[in-house]
Amino acid sequence: MSALAVQSLYKIFGNRADEAVRRLADGAPRAEALAGLPATAAVIDATFEVRPGEIFVVMGLSGSGKSTLIRTLNGLLRPTSGSVRVDGVELTSLKPAALRKLRRDKISMVFQHFALMPHRTVAENAGYALEVAGRPKAERRERAMEALRMVGLTEWADHLPHDLSGGMRQRVGLARALAAGTDILLMDEAFSALDPLIRREIQDQLLELQAELGKTIIFITHDLNEAMRLGDRIAVMRDGRIVQIGTAEEILTDPANGYVAQFVADVDRTRILTAASVMEKPHQVLDVSAGPRVAAKALRETQTSVVYVTGPGKRFLGTVTEDEVLRALRENRTTLDGYVSTEVRTVTEDTSVADLFADCAESRHPVAVLDDRGRLAGVIPRITLLSALASATPDEPAEPASAEPADVALVAGKETPA
Ligand SMILES: Nc1ncnc2c1ncn2[C@@H]1O[C@H](COP(=O)(O)OP(=O)(O)OP(=O)(O)O)[C@@H](O)[C@H]1O
Ligand SMILES: [Mg+2]
């Protein structure tokens, strides 16, 4: 079951909201659809599900409806129409007391400017949600201290907030949410006010916590790199509508429309694209039981200087070079066993392209990409990496005609009947 499910959700501010929903339902742009109506459409027809343990990022420019959307997820705002379910419970069906209880037990929120209470210690601030929930003092202290440990603030527990830097205060905000012990965290631009380096640090910390605790996190940001770094999936919002939902890689490589493409134009693709997305099918893969004659034929046919060799269960063993094939032939061997070199670099499918550079540069032969069972999934020749990077760089001016494409064009010209 999904941790959170949103179906055909609309949030209209102002008057004649139902009329606004009717006009927007057929997909018309919001400015056009609402012309003449005293209404603002903040969220239009949003549908998505968030899986337990997922970091689901909502990204979009200012005014695109992110904060409104997140506030409907914990019932702070009531949808104009549509449904929000948390652990299968429909929020719109809950009475105010039940809604408050659900907020307390299941959902915590962290904002951009987290308001700490200045006359209470860091630990008291961290345990505040538990105080509101009426938990005894000893338990509050214990859970607050545990949460402060998780965000690296143990030593600051008995300080007052004004002793802390901005980044540390934001971590107290996070600790408060963690101490509350809810499964779902809603984070609205929680790191946006921080300096870039501090911000990176706290992002890493969130990812570590997530790996440890498996919280379900809805994270709002207008920063694309942050979205790509944190999000298991990302929803891109524009003018109240969700225009695409996908992994960082899907959004980069297959943007739903020109708007998304432009939005992601500046992102550092080498950190998002993985070995799996640039690798090629290896030309020659032989089982280690194959003879050197077969290997020699394979090398001739593919005009390459190396074959990739696998063993039992198709596990990757290494490569055999031209020279070694010749040696095996001279030595009258019937298999490649004993001629396999493990010198070739190997990487896993999820290695980022940025981390491939060194391996590709230092490897004489195409780098081998292995799947999680150690089987050869593909190879990455240096030239493939370079061209993947070139095509991943958006908005490049058209390349001046190089020798190669010109030749191709000539051949094509010849073949065209005049
Ligand atoms: N309480 C409200 N009353 C009327 N209009 C509102 C209200 N809250 C938000 N809006 C409008 O709804 C739209 C979406 O606002 P929202 O705050 O959700 O955007 P956002 O994506 O969070 O923007 P930002 O990045 O600036 O925080 C905006 O046009 C905003 O002016
Ligand atoms: Mg906002």
C-alpha cells in the first residue's frame, strides 16, 4: 500500500471554486481557464502516490503550488475537490480532532524558517511535539536526545537556540520531526535558507537518516540539484499542475515537455546519469570454455582487440587480449582458461558517469559494467562516454561539420538518385 495517495486533487482559493474546478478539468491553462473568476487555482488535478520509505520531491518555480499541495497532505488545507489518503485513511472524511491526532501520530512538518522557541533549550525544542502530545518529561528528554544524536547535535542539547548557527537550527527542526516518531515527514524548502556547503552537508545527513530510518519524505524544493540529489522520484509542478513524475534520470533523459527540458537544462548530468544509461552491448562475450580459435575468429569479425569472458552462471571473469589468444593457439589450448586477465576496469550499473571518468581514462579497453550478480551487463568504450556527455550537454550550438558527418553526407548524396 502507498504511504500517501493523492487523487484528482484541486485547491482553489477565492470564490466560485467549483466553477473554477469545472473550467480547469479539461486541461486548459490556469490563466485562460480562470479569466474573469475571482479565484486562484493553486493545485490543479494532482494525482500521485508515495511509497513507504520513499523520498518524493516536489519541484517547481515560485507560485507553482508546492506549499499548497504539501499543506493538503496533512490536512492543514482542505482540498476543493479530490482525495488525500494517508495509510489508506481519507483525510477529508476526518473530523477535526481525528485529523489533529493523525497529524500528531503520522505526519511531521519541517519548514524553511523553523521557529525555535528562544527561551527553551535545544533538547526542549526537539521534544516539543511530544510535549504537545502530552508525553511525560523523561520520555520527551530521551526521545529528543536520540533525535539530536541522529542529527549530530548531542553536545548542544542544553544550549539555547541563539547559540546555534542557521544550519544547526535547521537540524533542530529536523530533530523535532524525528523525535515525534512519525513515519511521514513533510519538508517545505527545509534547506533553502542555508549556505551551499552547509546545505550539502544536511542533505547528506538526511540521506543517511533515511537509509537508517526508512521514513517517507515529501520534500519540496525549487532547487533542481537538490531535487536530483535527494529524490527517489521527482514531481515537476508548473502553474498548479504536475507536469511530470519520474526519477531524476527519467526526467533528464526523457523530459515530458519543453518546459521540463528547459528546467533541467542546467543540471550536472554526470552526477545523475549512470553507467547503465550510457553502456553499450559488448561486441564479443565468450564463455571461458570456448577455444582460442573461436576467440580469434570473434576478434577478426569485430575488429576489436579484446574479448570479454564469462564463467559459470555468466559471471564476468575478465578479458582475453589478441596477444593472449595467439599465445593460447601456439600452446595448443582448447579453452581460454588460464589466459583471462582481470586487468580491465569494472564498475556497477549504478556508478555515476562522473565516477566513470577515471576508470575510462585509465583503462586500455572498454570498462566492463557488471550487474548486481556480477554478470556482464555492458561495456563503456571511452568514445561512448565522451559522446554521451556531448549529447547530454543541452543547448549546445550546432556542431560545425566535422570530417566524419561530411563523409556520411557525401555517401548519402551519391546514393540518392539524381
Ligand atoms: N491562502 C491563500 N490565499 C490565496 N491565494 C493563495 C494562498 N496561498 C497560496 N495562494 C496562491 O496559490 C498559488 C500557489 O502558491 P504556493 O504558495 O502553493 O506556491 P509555491 O510553489 O509554494 O511557491 P514558493 O516557491 O514561492 O513557496 C500562488 O498563486 C499563491 O499566490
Ligand atoms: Mg512555497
